[in-house]
Amino acid sequence: MRLIQSAVFKLTLSYLGIIMVLSLLFSAGLYRVSADQLIENANRQRGAIQRLPLPLGLEQQRTDYLDSLTVQLDESRSHLLFRLALLNVITLLIGGGASYLLALRTLKPIQESLEAQGRFTADASHELRTPLTAMRTEIEVALREKTLSAHDARMLLSSNLEEIGKLEALSAGLLRLARFENGLNQADLAVIPVAELFEAAIDRFQAPIAERRVQLDVQHGTETIMGDRDSLIELVAVLLDNAIKYSPEGSIIKLTSKPSGNFVTLGVQDAGAGIKASDIPHIFDRFYRSDRSRSKEQVKGYGLGLSIAKRIVSLHHGTIGAESVPEQGSTFTAKLPIHYVAKSSFLPL
Ligand code: ADP
């Protein structure tokens, strides 16, 4: 990544610049103090020698000695300068290495986030291309026909409409994901009864519930959660949607809510296909779908639901997890704090 490399280079230079300015200031100060001391010592010696009563004839020796003192002073100052210069060269080398490591460390989260963004764009483009390619191929084949019967045209249009539906579902998923990327609006936070969340989420799926003859077993008390109403409904809706999608017709889906201390644990349990143990660590990743959902049973989806659910839970400072036994069913649990805690606020001791 060129952007990151140039940022590492610039940041290294900035850190090194700061280190070198400090080192040079320190050296200048040290030189000044030490040189002043050397001069003061030399002057003291000079004064003492000048005050010495010497017999005539030794005057020349005194002058020579005083001259040698001046030479010594110059030498000591040069020595001092050389040592300080050496110190700065060493600081430059060590500081350069340390600055580089520090710059790498500082930019690591940004690099990771850029890489994740790159992967996301690639995945999203891939998912967008699939229905577009299908539509293009069908239209091209139809256009190659000399005559197109009304029946074939109708088939083509209805197939295109299906692909458009997929594109709409994907863009809706991407929009939902983008909405929760920006965090929660503090003004939207409210105390919401769990009963209300369940009711609103169930309301959205009346049609598939009836179509698949799913039986709902809803168990909750009077517990409440403080959070963003729409996103909490979205959370329950994602889990319920999956439970309906991945369960056989006529099966029972359990929605539960249990208070424990300062938390409420919401559970969605189905008696569906279940999830392989090796898939569980990945199902909350964007665009991840188990092979089974992709191929065998062809369940509609883009692998965005659970990543949205995870984002919502983490915005509320909760945790989400899944337990599953293949062919027996899955249970998703979201543990959410009853009171919303803003990340930047300090908790009382
Ligand atoms: P989508 O359902 O659109 O594929 P999700 O992010 O909601 O995307 O789920 C990711 C994957 O996790 C699904 O493709 C499916 O393989 C698996 N999964 C999620 N919920 C369930 C469930 N209740 N039962 C079985 N598999 C599930």
C-alpha cells in the first residue's frame, strides 16, 4: 500500500525531527554549560598563576604556561564538540529506527482499517456484479434471437426483475451497514422495553412467518434496555430473519429475554439446519456465508445480516455469540447492558 508507506515515511521523519530538535537543543545547552565551566576553570587557573610571585627570568615560562592553558581550553572545547556530535549521530541512528517502529505501530490500525475497507469494496463489487452479469447475459442471448416471442420476453423480464430484487436487497444491506458505521446518535437513545423490540421485529416478518408456518414462542418480562430503538429492533430482526430462513417449515422459534445484573440477554433459538463449528467464528464477518447457504439450499442473503447485528451490539457495548448443533438448530444470544455507557465517559469508582 503506497499510501501507508508514504505515511510511515512522513511520520518517521516527523518523529525523528522532534527527537533531533530535542537532542540538538540538549546538546547546545550541555555545550554551553560545559564550555562556560571550562572557561571559568581556565580563568581561575590563569588568575592563580598570574598572581604567583615569580623570580625574574621565569616570566617567559609563565607566559608559555598561560599560552598552553589557552591551547588546552581550545582542545577541551573541540573534544566536547566532537563527543556531542557523536552523541547526535547515535541519536539520529537509534532515533531513526525507533521512529520507524513507532510510525509503523501508530499507523497499524489505519492500515488494517484500509485493508478491511479494500476487502469490503472488493466483496461488495463482486456481489454487485453477479446479478448484473446474469442480466447482461440473458439480455444478450435474447437480442441474438431473430424473433422473440411474447412468452420469452416475459420470462426474460421476470428473470431480470428477480436480479433487480437481489440488487435492491444488496444495496439495502450495504446502506444499513453504512448507517451503523457512523455510531449511534446520542439524541436517539431511549429506554425501550424488550417486549416492544420483539413486537416490532416480529411485525416485520408477518408474511414469511405465515408462509413458512413458523410458530413463535416469545418469553420476556418487563426488562428494558437503554439504546437506539431502531437499531435494537434491527438486531432482533436480523436474528429472527435468519431463524426463519434457516429453519424448516412449521418449526418453532424461541425469542427470549433474561435479565442478569446490569445486563439483559436476548436469545433467538431455532430448530433449523444449524451451523458447522468451523463456520461459527466467521459468520459475523461481512459477506461470509456458509457453503451450505450459498449452494445446497440456496437461501437468499448476502452475508451482511450478522455483521450488522454485531456492529449494533458493539455500539451498545454488548456482546453477541452463537451456539449451534448441525441439523438440530442454533441459538444466538446478545448480551446488552441495561444502561447505555458512552465510551468516553468515566465510570464512577
Ligand atoms: P445471510 O443470512 O444473508 O447469508 P448473515 O450474516 O445473516 O447473512 O449470516 C451469515 C451466515 O451465517 C449465513 O449465510 C448462514 O450460513 C449462517 N447463519 C446465520 N444464522 C443462521 C441460523 N439461524 N441457522 C443456520 N445458519 C445461520
